[in-house]
Amino acid sequence: MALPTEIIGGRLIDGSSFLPTSKMLMNQRVGMVKRNQFLGSPVLVPSQQIRRQEQLKRAVRAPVAAISEDIIKTNNKTTVPEKAVNFKVRAVVTVRNKHKEDLKETIVKQLDSLTDKIGRNVVLELISTDVDPKSKEPRRSKPAALRDWSKKSNLKAERVHYTAEFTVDSNFGVPGAITVINKHQQEFFMESITIEGFACGPVHFPCNSWIQSKKDHPGKRILFSNKPYLPSETPAGLRALREKELRDLRGDGKGVRKLSDRIYDFDVYNDLGNPDKSVSLTRPSLGGKTIPYPRRCRTGRLPMDSDITAESRVEKPLPLYVPRDEQFEESKQNTFSAGRLKAVLHTIIPSLKATISAENHDFSGFSDIDILYKEGLLLKVGLQDEIWKNLPLPKVVTKIQESSEGMLKYDTPKILSRDKFAWLRDDEFARQAVSGVNPVSIESLKVFPPKSNLDPEIYGPQESAFKEEHILGHLNGLSVSQALEENKLFIIDYHDVYLPFLDRINSLDGRKAYATRTLFFLTPLGTLKPIAIELSLPPAGLNSRSKRVVTPPMDATSNWVWQLAKAHVCSNDAGVHQLVNHWLRTHASLEPFILAAHRQMSAMHPIFKLLDPHMRYTLEINALARQNLINADGVIESCFTPGRYCMEISAAAYKSSWRFDKEGLPADLIRRGMAVPDPTQPHGLKLLIEDYPYAQDGLLIWSAIENWVRTYVERYYPDSSLVCNDKELQAWYSESINVGHFDLRDADWWPKLETTDDLVSVLTTIIWLASAQHAALNFGQYPYGGYVPNRPPLMRRLIPEENDPEHANFLADPQKYYLLALPSLLQATKFMAVVDILSTHSPDEEYIGERQQPSIWSGDAEIIEAFYEFSAEIQQIEKEIDKRNADPRLKHRCGAGVLPYELLAPSSGPGVTCRGVPNSVSI
């Protein structure tokens, strides 16, 4: 039978029904163009704009049936054929190779190459969006094997293109899904499939998924094309597959998960402790009636021997389960975070412990800290050459020739780069409250003196110890009531966060903390200055002095007391930043939304496609955190003042103050009194501190996200009834709340999901948290915290009262006392090594306004065009931020020795840059 000729847009195209391989590969490469090439400058000149619109229209034009040459009559008259005819179409499958293989993988790969020739191969089957009217089943192609696997098995290229040829008949319709059976022994990473030969033009399948061996996962793997469908609009041929795929992803909630599984389920945080190893490592389960907390990804591991409610631990370096496609891609593992984080945890920290002896564990002067950046720290333990050779820390650790020692050298943190002594100044202390790494704690003071919400029966009087006489001299001639009325007073209040835990924290060895409150005054220059600090301890008795107020210094002694008080405030701030604002409010609170999205929304769902880049790697980094960072005796407990009570502080904040409806930027600013609603202003609100860099820049990004989300949502939900009737969307939101945030499910503040506006608001909040909010809180950790005196994560001494035995030591050598109050050399170097990694951008980072496969992630041309417009808007925001950072009127971000505020500048190179907004919580 003659091959069919295609009629495309009314033109007759002669020749084969599929493109030659060279053209196929060229088309594939165009579809796969790297985001940096495609999005390097997405601002289009008019002719490019028109050309792209034409291309996009062609790319997703309504399908035209492929018809056989038999239909074409010599007199140009056509008749409908009585019988469907067969024709061939070709798939180009892009497989991404591993950069490194271990010996076992190499052997299995060679074996697969041999057995591929005898039928143990990779078999694909095309599935139509249409149903056969006779069988009532989806139309299918004949199965086709990937060609030349054995020939190409030794190619060293990052991506290898394979082809498969399908036979379909002229009634087939449009392909909407592909099933894959991998008969090899080993999994492989399928990046994309492009089907050529249908009259509708190329059909793209952006896969980005591991295809498991049939021996491990016997069922057929289902992959859908890039065409988005609401559940009610799912073509008949895809309905059963859509439901089956979701059932597979949900699993049955039973059994231990294998690393190759793709099952998403919920569990409580019952795997942070290790009572089997030591009673001292027992930790309470987070999540449940006693200690509410968001849910995490279920692994199904067996319980502990000593506590059946606790899940057994998987200790480093063994991997923790996350669904296979959530694991870091190899480039991220090797060149960056996982590799470097593991190097720090498994090699550097043990070396530090062994090197720093008990006799030499304190800084004797500030010059000792400077040496860490200038010369480094000699690691004296014997490490084998092989370990040093494979350590992915080339700039950090230098092997000393002919010895087993190494020099651990830290990069100079940005806080020291422009003014080495800026951290000592009050104006810098205040500036960091609005443009540092934790700019989300400051609030407008509405009542003076401030009051506690804690039970006075347990925690003493609710009134603060602040008095008018403490602050009157610092208000530029205003009375306290005038300063309040004119919105000139601000506060960072950690009193209620820490006070319930202080007795337990202060009984820990080498840990000392206060519950602090800090008052700031907004000067006529528009800058903040600290005017008083309150240091609270739990009342020890009826007449005990549990609250102390420290004001700016008047003499040498009061200067050192003031510096110590600021250090305690910074330590409080570092704890709340890490445990509440960073970990809880971005990492932990988003995980339920991600799990529910995979369980309840098909990959075909337009909202899943929108959220997809903002969910990348979050489950994996959260699992790594449970294993190494927030676990009992992990990095967080070791490095932060609350020690073993760190995660209980996080959980207390979840119970008392976390509210999803206040997590969006405008709502959060209004909640903290940092802004008031004002419809005449560009973002609908007016900032009370005009020069508030985090809020100023954040509102630009928030608005860009909101506009993009609104355009996207209105494309698929022109009517609010579609939101209410979308069963997958409603199931996602319901499960996120009722299962993922089970302990707060009855709260009356959860936003409804009934209208288009509701959906825009919920999605904008989630994307904001995953991208800009996380970036603002994460990537400044080393630039600001890498110099420990600027933000000590841990304090070891209280400030001595005059009748304390230590007071004489303090007076005799205040610098020594100050350094003894800061973290020890081991605590500081360990903390610095970890936050350096956590502040690092991966080379394969995907920033806001970028997407993998930017031109084919959706099959909707209008949406692709809208995304490029969003990308262009993000680039304009970056230019505006650069302009603001050069504006001398904005003294919180511009001035002599002042760091620019770049944490919300969208783009970044790799490394520790103190800028860049990745799409997702990926470190």
C-alpha cells in the first residue's frame, strides 16, 4: 500500500509520511533548546514576536487527518475511503545518560545492550485520544521497539536520541498518551518524546521521568502529551489512563517503599529521633493532637525496637525514600548540593571534630575568626588520598602535598566585603531587620508597652518591662504616643516564642538564651535605629527580676552590655529564622501541597503543569533535612541555641501563628502592620517604612506572579463554576488541608476554593512561598551568617548582673567574655560549612521566569506566549532592583559600605551569590 500523503493547512506535501531522521533530530533539538539559550533575553523585537506567534499557532493547530494517496483521484476529486488505511509515524525519544556509572551499572548496561538485540528491549505503544466505536477501547498503535539501543549504548553524549516507528490507521486520531515497557535490567531517564508524521504536526511528550525495569515494576508506564485537559474535558481515549495513573501514584498506603517507587503518601514526623541508639536521642513525634505539624512524605519503614510509634532511621550515607522522580538529578547531585552537603556532613564535620581538641575550642580574639577566611583551618586527621580526590569541594579544601592533612578555607562572607566593622554598628543591626536574611519578623508597634499572650499564671506578668523613660530620649523630640500615632515605632518580638522553652534551653550544657524584644525608631532619614532591648527569663519566684531592659550605651561598660544584648537578639532571630520562617513556612508547609498535587491532579491537568516547576526537588531536600539537619543531634540542634528543643519551637509556631491565608506577601505585610491597604497605590497597599527592600522588591515579584497566574487560570476557568466542578482540583486542595495539614484542618481561616479569584490567590501564595519567599530567607545565610559575630546561631553565656561572680571577669576582659558567649570554634566552623552549602546555587538551577523545555511544556500556544511575557516582566523587575540598589535616597540598600539588597534579584550564577530566585524550594 502506498504511504499516505498529508494535507497540512490545505497544502499537499508529497513524500514520506514522516520526516527524515536529520530533520527529526533538528526539530527535537529546537524543542529541547536549553533554557539559558531560549530565555537569555526573552524580550522579543516585534518581528520575532510575530514569527514566534506564527510558529506557536502552527505547533498547536487543530489536527487534520492524515489520508492515503489512494484517496487522491487523478481528476482532483476526493471520495471518502471505505476502509481505513495504515501509515507510519516516527517517535524520536531523548534519553539522558548518566555522567558517572559504577561498575555494576556498567556491567548491567552492557548486558542490556546484548539482550536488546534478542527482544529484551524498550517497547512503546501510542494511544489515541479517540475511542474505537466497536471495541469502546482507546485506539492503539502496534507496539514498536526503540531502535539501535545496542549500537548507541556506548555513546558518551549527555543526551542520546533513539527512534521508533509506529503503524497506525487513518482513523487513529491524535496521540494523547504513550505506554512504555522497559524489558532491560536497568532504569533509564526518558527526557522527552516527539511524534512526527501526524497531520497536526509534531506531538510533544515532555517526560522527565525514570522508566523502571519491568522486573521491578511489571506494569506499563503511562506518559501523556503536553496538551492540557481539565478532568471534564479529558478525551474519551485517555479517561481510564488518567485515573489509572493517579491510582498508581497514590499507592495503597501499605508496605515499605523501594527507592524505585513513584508513590506519594503522607506521614507524621516520627523519624527525627533515634531511641534505639540512645535514650538521649529520643524526640517527640511531630504531627498529631499533642504536637500539631504538617505531614511529610511516607516511607513506610519499620518501627523502632524501643518505640513502636517511631519510625526506624536510615542514617547517612544511605538514601531516604522519596518518589523516584523527586530525587536530585545527577548534575545537582554531583556538582552541587547533595554531593557537597554529603561531603560536609560525612567528611568535613568529623574532621573538624577530630581536629579541634577540647583545649583549643574557643576564639581567643576576632583575628582567630579572620584566619578562617585568610589562611584556613588545618584539618589534622588522616584522610586517605581517595577521599580527598573525590571530595567535591575544590575551593574549600586544599590537600597538603605529601600528607594526610588538608586546609579548610572559607570564603569571606559578603557582610565583611564592604565594611569589616559594619556588623558592630547599630544602623547595620537595624538595617538587617528589613534587608537582611530574616526581614519577615519586624512588626509595627501598636501598643506601648507591648504585651504577652502567654498565661500569666505560668509565665508571670504579661506587660513588658519597657518604660517611657527608656525610649523618650531616642524619639527625635516626639512623645511615645506621638511616635505610635505617626507609625514611627517598630518591634521584633521573640518573647512568646522562646519564654516557654527557656528553662529547658538554659539547663542544656553550654546553651544560654533570653526571650528578647527589640524596639526600633524610624528616623527622619527613613532609616531604623534600635532604641531598647528587653531580655526576659522565666520568673524564678515572686520577687525575682526576670526582665531586664538594655538601652544604647553611654560608656565603655554599657557598650559591651549593649553588644552582648544585640548578640542575644541575633541569636533569637537566627533560631526563629531557621526553625519557623525558613523551615516551617517554606519547606514543611509546602510539602503537603506537593504530595497532594501528585496524588490528585493528573500530569495533564493545567494546574499541575503550572505548579510543576515550583515543586521540583522539594521532597528530596526535605528528606535530606530529616536525615541530617533537623534530626536528633543533627546540624540544627548542634548549631542553634535551643538544641534538642529546636523542632518543638517550630511546632509551637505552627500551632500558634501559622496561617495559610496570611502567607501571601500583601497579607503578611498587613498582618505585621508593615503596610496598610491603599487602593491608590500600585500594589493596593502602602508601606509604613518606604525603604523596606524585602517588601519593595517582593511586591514587584508578587504582582508578576499574580498576573501570570491570573492569565493562566482565566484561560482554563473562564467561569467560577468550572473551579467548583473540577474534581481533581478540589480533591487536591481538600487533601492538602484535610490530610496534609490535618492538625489545623478545622481552622476557620482556610481560604475557600470556589471562584476563579480564590484559585488565583491560593496558587499565587504557593508559588510565592516556593520561589521568592524561600529565596529571600535562604540564599543570604552564608553572606550574613558566615561571619558568626554578625548573627551568632548559638549563645553560651548570659549577660552578668553586677552581683554575679562572672561580672568581675566581664569587666576585666570584656572581649574575652564576649567571644566566650559566642559559638565555640567547632560549633562556628561546623555551622559555617553547612550554611555555605545551603546558600549555594546549583549550576542547573532553574530561576523564576524559566522552565525546562520552555517552548513545549504546554501544548497551548496562548499559554506559552503568556509565559514568555511573564519571563520578560521578571527581567524588567531585575533592572528595577538594580536601579534601586544604586539610589542613594534608599539608605537601607545604598551607601558607604552598605550591601545592596539582591536576595530578590531573579537571576544568579552558580555558587554563593546572595541573589537569585529559583522556582522551587530545592536547597
